[in-house]
Amino acid sequence: MLIIVSFTNYLKNSSDGFELMKKVIFLFFLLIYLQKFYKSTLILAYQSFGVVYGDLSTSPIYVYTSTFSGRLRLHEDDDEILGVLSLVFWTLTLIPLCKYIVFVLGADDNGEGGTFALYSLLCRCAKLGLLRPSHATDDDISSQDSRLLIKETRTSSLLKEFFDKHHSSRVFLLLIVILGTSMVIADGILTPSMSVLSAVYGIKTKAGGLHENYAILITCLILVGLFALQHIGTQRVGFLFTPIILVWLLSISGVGIYNIIHWNPRVVSALSPYYVYKLFKLTGKDGWTSLGGIVLCITGAEAMFADLGHFSQLSIRIAFTTIIYPSLILAYMGEAAYLSKHKEDLQRSFYRAIPEVVFWPVFIIATLATVVASQAVISATFSIISQCRALNCFPRVKIIHTSNQVHGQIYIPEVNWMLMVFCLLVVIGFRDTDIIANAYGLTVIIVMFVTTCLMFLVIVMVWKRNLLAAFIFVSVFGSLELLYLSSCLAKVAKGGWIPLIFSLVVSSVMYIWHYGTLQKQSFESHNKTSLDMLLSLGPNVGINRVRGIGLIYTNVLSGIPPMFSHFVTNFPAFHQVLVFVTFQFLTTPRVSVNQRFIVRRVGPPEFRIYRCIIRLGYKDARKDSHAFETDLIETVRVFLQRESDDGDARDSVSQMPVNQHESNRLRDDASTRYENGSGAGPETRRKRVRFCGVGSSKELEDLENAREAGLAYMMGNTCVLARETSSFVKKFVINIVYGFLRRNCRSPSTALGIPHTSLIEVGMAYRV
């Protein structure tokens, strides 16, 4: 608007008619651009209501009930009720509005948000993590991050030096991230249980004689139906999400305005922080214990950051500041106004505060809104488990992409049914929303505190701000969250132990899987053989070449994997064309198409051996086997075609895109890297490089012939065991826990979609 006003004043000062016409045309196109920009942003803001804000917008159902469920019920004067309202107001203002909307949303990782996004930034920009690959093949991707160009400060340099010197600090940082991630998964259990059960219990307001078992039965049926519909995808299940949440927000804000005007307009004064001071002065320790219920007003605030990848910062900020925030404030104020005149209804305050004439419509909308909130958290759980699996922090599970347009819409059957079982166990086992609320509050505040801790490192080491700015951020938000955390921890015996036990189990599984995978990869790296050593066996064992292409899946990026050496030693034959394939998952959300494939030559051209590294981000999807093998062979073909056109090969890395259109466009910019055995000297390399250009056309012909003969896939079927000299703890972790997880998760061939009829598995035992 300011731009338009300024430009209008500028037009008034124009005297020349032709110049005035040019300015009018420019203004016309400027208005079209602004209209398109704001239209797309407003559409994203509209869509965010059903995906991001379902959990946060349904919190008024249980906040006051949970807050007054403990010893605070002994304090039922107006000052206490207004003090609770003031606490809710300032909590919503400081954490969701100030912390997330103003600061945390700016810490995105190429548009992605969440705990892993912050950790990804630290891994890539500050090199703090254990998940960052140690190979040079991802340096070109990392170098494109503009954050790396910001000048280092003295504080960031000291922190980097500390993390480099103390390896245990990196381990501790990873454990903190895993803790936050496991709490998000626990949220996927507690949110459906708490939200749906609280909504269904509202029916007892009008049917007081209804037995509790019927409410539990209705809740269980709704939960089973919710999880049973997950397989058809978020896009189809959630087409009514946004209208439901908008109608819900309109309902609670309208009821809130009515209650404020009708019962007690004086509640507006509770927006003053003086009432917070007065609450603690009057209630003392009882007020502190009530904070476990107050924290429920910000459940779902983390979703604004976690779901950032599906929207934009501006759209989420617009939706929250214009609709969500004022609607919630009006709802809480209206409920407090009603309670100030009906203190006997503290245990069912939300539904009691609804006027009789609109009770049943609001009750139905409330039940639907809690289902929406549950759906959003379940989808977020699927997404974060997919990220963990991609970075070797979670056992292999089946991931189904339910939408061809939106990558983030996925479905994980094993996780879905496990979440359903745990939700039913929580609802049937505890039945009491107060106990579930204690667990729920602890889960929420731990996730937020982990985000605050990671933001301290991001501010100093990624944004390169001074230490004072980071200290102020942590002091303001961290101290507030620690206050809430202390109150929630005091209720561990009253339900708070649920997320602690669950997160302990999930964190242990994640860390043990990550540790076992690293041990396995370390064994392969230390026991790989050189090409010269392998070829020296040829005359002795009579190695034969058979027709076709052999794709050898391995984790090593150079040399010959021990699995293949073991195979050739015992069965001296391999295919006419060999391609060693390695999937490398980077700590970045996505890898662009023209940087995804790296092709190298292994040995001289007459060997027909290549290495292909496929770089994927933690949000990239793997294609099916047919599409993958087509792209892979096409990439090798373009690699050889480029050599044939140039007539020589240069000693550098080749980066090939995965589709033919991009291949042809970028082919002239690609170069090759010649990978030799460890025993090859400089003179041998020069001779082999000169020979390479001569044989490229023959290599192309051999590649096509081998492709027509068929493909075979080879991968190791390993048994990972601890050494005999290892400690008892390591034997337990590797032999029992990690072994159990490997036997019961999906096999690598199934996860990669490799045809069973074309698979060759090589059995080996690794002593790590």
C-alpha cells in the first residue's frame, strides 16, 4: 500500500503525457505482480489452517479444565481466574507469536523446518553433526549455502573449535536432537488421545447419566476410523480440513465474544501482566503446579515450524496473526468471563460456556476439529520418521507416497498401526484426561526447549550473530520454558512418565540403529580392497566375464567393497559391465537433479567398471527399480558419450543429471574422474587416461549390448556381530538389539524395490 501511495504522488508530479503513460503502464503491471504474489500467499495461508493449526486451535477444549484439575481448584476467586487468563494470554504472545513467528521461522533449511532442519543447518554450515557425510562429494552442495559466506565471529570460531576438540559434545548434540524427535513421535500418540477423548467427554455435559465406558468406546471407534483412513492419503482425507478449522475458529471466537459481553466485560483487564503476579502471590506453589495445564494452550505451536516445508514463512505468519491468534484470545477470554460467574463449572468449563442454542453444532464441530488436529500430527510423525530413516537414524520401514504432486504426503503402514495401538492403549488404560494432559504437556514443552537450545547454536554459528543476541533469546524464551518444564516434571508420577518411557525406548532404538549402521559402514571402509589386488587374482582363479550389467550396491565410495571381493574369491565370475552403486544421503532437504548422479570410472576402460554415487536429501524420494535403472544407465551412457565426443578424459568429478533432457543440456559441462587402484602410479594413470578416449565408442556399444542382455543386482546379506574382546554392553547392543532390529525391519532389497528374480545376495559376517 505504501508503494502504491508513493507511486501515485509521483504520478501527480509528472508533466509530460508520454512519460505519464509509461508510468501508468508500469503501475498496471506492478499491481498485477502484487496481486499474483499476495493471491498465492493467501492461498497458502488458507491451506495452512487445516494442516498446521489443527492442534493449536483445539487447545481451548481442555486448557482451563486441566489447569484447575489440581490444587488450583482450591482457589476459585475472580483474581485466580483472571490470573490464569493472563498467563494464557502472555504464553500465547511470547512463545507462538514472538518466538516462532518472529524468530524460529527464519531458521529454515532451504524452506524446511523442524528439529532435523535445525540440526541439518548445524551439520552443513557449522560442521557440528555426526550425520554429515565425511566425503568430499557433497562439498559443492554445501558451498551453495549463502550462510557459509557470512564472516565468522570470534564466538562462532570458539564454539566450532570446542565441538571439533570434544567429540563427546557432538554425540550429546545428536542425543538432544534424537530426544526432540522422539518427543514429536510421542506427540503423535498423545494428541489424538487427548483431543478426541476431551471432545467426546463433552457429551456428558448434556447426558450426565452416560456411562464412561460409552465415551471410551466412541473415542476408540473414532481413532480406529481415523487411522484406517490414513492409507488413502492426506490429500483425500483432508479436503475438508481447512473449512472445518475455519468454522471451528469462527465458532469459538463468536462464543467468546458473546460470553465477554454477556457475563463479564471486565476480563479484558486480565491482559495486564499484573494479574500473573497477583495469581502467584495468592496461590504460591499451587499456581506453579498449574503451569502444567497452562502449557497446553501452546500445543501445536511447534507445527508452525515443523510444517514449514509445505508452505511459506509469510503465509504461516499471516494465518497466525490475522485469524488464529485473535480467535484463541477471544475464546479464552470468553471462557474466563463465563467462569467468573459460574465457578461450579470449572471441571467442564468449555462445554458449559457454550450457549444452549448452539451447543450441539459446536459439539459436532469440536469433534471434527479434534480429528483434524490428530490427522495433522499423524502426518507430521510420518514425515519426521521418513527423515530419520533417510539419515540412518531409524530402521527401514515401508514409505508410500500418496500424492504425485506433493512430496510430503506419505503413509507408513507399520508406524500407522503402531500409533493406533498405542493411542487405544492410552485411552483405554488411563481414561482420565488429566493424566493424559500431564503427559501431553511434558511432551510439548520438551520439544520446544530442544528447539530453543538448537536456536542458540544457529544464531551464533549459522547466522553469525554476537553472543549477546543468542543469550537474550535463550534467557527470555528458555527461562519461560524451563519454568513450565519444572512444573510438568513435578507431575511425572501422575502421567508424565508416559512420554519419558516412550521417548527413552524410541531414542534408544534410533541411536542403536544409527550406531550399528556406522559400525557396519566403518567395517566396510576399513576392509575394502584395491582394484589392483582384485585383478591380481584373475590369472590364478580364472575370473570370467558374463553378459549383462551388474549393479553392485555398496556403502563405500572408493575401492572394492569386501562383499564383492568375497563373492569373486568364491565364485570367480562377474558381469560384462559393472557399476558400483552407492546411495549417499546428505543433511539437506533436497538435492537438485543436475547434482544427483556422480559417475566415475574404476580402472582402465577395458575393464568396463564404473562407480555411480546417487546423492539424495532427506526429503528426496527414491524411484522404483525400473525408473532408477533407466536413469542410471542413461547417466553412464551420457558419461561415455561425452568422452567419445571430446576424445579424452580429464581428472575431475563427473556430475550427471538423471533425465535425458538435462543430460543433453549439461553434457558439455561434465567431466570425468578416473579411479585407480591404490597401487597405480602417476605414469600408469597417464597411460590409462590417454587410452580412455580411444575406447569410449566401443564402451558405448558394449554398454548397449550388456543392457539388452539384462541387469542383475548384487548386495550383501550381512550378519553384524561384536568382536569377542568387546565389552558386554557393546555385545548386547550389536548382537541382540541391533541384530533384532535388522532381522525384523524391511530388507535393503525390498526397501530399494529390487526385483527378487534379479537379486544376488552375498552372505558375510562382520566383526565390528
